[in-house]
Amino acid sequence: MAGAEQRHTAVGRSYTAGRRQPYLIRKWPGSRWTLPLGPYTLTQLTILVGSIVLLVKTRAVWAHFGPLNLVIGVGLPAVLTYAARRTRIEGRDPVRTLLAAVGYLLQPRAGYLRGRAHRLPAPVRLAGRGFVVAELPDPAALAAQTAPAARAAARARPAAPRTVGLADLLAAAAENGGR
């Protein structure tokens, strides 16, 4: 009876928070030696090694300060590594953000269609033949007409539109002084 009175409850567990924690490197692989001031994330180690390699390769450019060279050569990678510890861009670490940006820049401009790069069709030139212009009555002539004549003119069928080419428009503009 006591077992029947107990209620069963559903238990849900979420391990998302544990997966969001970055992978940390505390020891040098295959030894007991721990990394100083560690543990480090993969992003931090990438930035540390990358900045050291970059400084060594470009030493001829920046190494003209005497004893200050040691401060730059050791301090700059250390500061960059420490700065990368908690840096997040849209929830991502800087290296993953950089990889996403490079992937975005390498995407085809028109996107993908059925798994392949989509190419936009080539532009097609359309041949135009002219403009259709309806001849409108002169406003001064309409004002001079009497009211019954104006109503009769309004009821009358307007002139049929005619096709005017570009040369006709340019000639009319030249006659009017370019207006």
C-alpha cells in the first residue's frame, strides 16, 4: 500500500551548461608539468602561439627599442592571451568568430541552390523602340474657352497618342532652348 501511494515524478536533466564550458588545457600533454598561470582555453593557446610566431617573424620591423624589445616580445602575447580569456562576440570566442567571418566571406554571392553554388543569369539588354506621348491641350487655350465649350472639349475624344522617338524629343528640347 505504501508503494502504491507514492507518486512517480518525471526528472529532467540538462547538461547544456556543462557543454558550454570551454575545453581547458591544464597540463602539457604527456607530462606532469602544468602550464604556468593556466588553465588555458584552445583560443588562448592559439592566440599565444600565433602572436609569438608573428612577433618572431616580424622582429626586423619592431625590434629597435633595446631592452624594451623583451617587454614587447613577452608582454604583448601575455596581454593578448589574458584578454582572450573572457572575450565573447555573440556568444563565441574570437577564433570561432573569425572562422565564421571567413566562412561567410567565402560563400557564393548568390547563395546555394540544390547544394551547388547558384549563379545569377547574365544581364539581357532590352531593345526600346520609343516613348508614347499624349498631346495635351494648351492650358491658356482652355482658360480662354467658355464654360460650355470647355465641357464639350472635355467630352470630345482626345487625340490618339503617337510614338515619339528619342531624336524627336531631343529636337523638341533644342527648339525650346534645352528646357
